[in-house]
Amino acid sequence: MSRLESLGTVLCEVGDRPRGYALYMRGGPPWTVESECLMLERDLYSDGLPQLASEKGLMMILSTAQIRQVVVNARRQKPDVQPGELVAALAHYYVNDSFVVLGNNDVGTRRD
């Protein structure tokens, strides 16, 4: 896909995304459900950016597999999780390398 999408849409539809792709954005958090992003195929053997990401000034955030783990974890905790909560869970994972505990102020606790 070569057009920018909203982060909320990407997170809600991550199960439909192919493996071997990654999320590219203009920078790290803070993000909103409307933050623009791209899911692009990535070269597993290179640290280089895909051409389209480079042209649009994007950086790699996380792989599709990592994003799926964040979304699955959030949905296990809260089946009716909202897009804004998924964005917060993704931001927490990106910054802390741990899953957020939804509905709990102890956001540094890992939950598998």
C-alpha cells in the first residue's frame, strides 16, 4: 500500500496485514488514532528504509509481528478495546519494550 493511513485503522486491521512488513511513521510518540503511517514490506537483511518510506520522511517503528503482539495482548485484556487504547498500548510498547496493562496505572508491568 503506498498511501498514508491512520494509525487507528492500521492497528484495528493488523490481523489482515501480511508478514514481513513493518510500520513506518514520521517519529515516535506521542501518537493519535489519526497519526499518519504506512505499512511497507521490509528487507530483513538490511537496515535501510524502503524507498517510499525514505521519500516520505518516515522511520521504521515496529514490525508487523510486534504490532500484532501488542494488539492481541490488548484484546485479551479488553475484548472491546478502542482504537485510542490500541494506540496507547503501541506507544507504551515502543517506549518501554513491555505490554501495557489496560485499566491499571502500573503501566510498566509486563503482561504476556
